[in-house]
Amino acid sequence: MFSVMLITATLLSQKINSITDSLTARYETLVTTRQDTLVTAKQDTLVTAGPDTLVTTRQD
């Protein structure tokens, strides 16, 4: 009886670990995608527009 409970607990633990790994992978994918998109878009727009505009305005 004890060995059956131990096997059940082990299988349950493995299933929980599998679900956790799956959720972690999904979370990392979402965060990476969102960060890449937002950071790239903001940097391209703000950094490019900022220095160009400021430098041009000061030179004029």
C-alpha cells in the first residue's frame, strides 16, 4: 500500500513539474516577445527622433 502511494506521489510530482516547466516556457516567450517589440520600437522612435531633433534645433 505504501509503495502505491509513493508511486502516485512521484507521478503527481512529475506532472506538476511538467506543467510548471510548460507555464515557465510560455511566460518567458511572452515576456521576451513583448520586451523585444516594445524596447525596440521605443528605442528606434525615441532615440532616433530625440538626438536628431535636439541637435538640429541647437544648430539652427
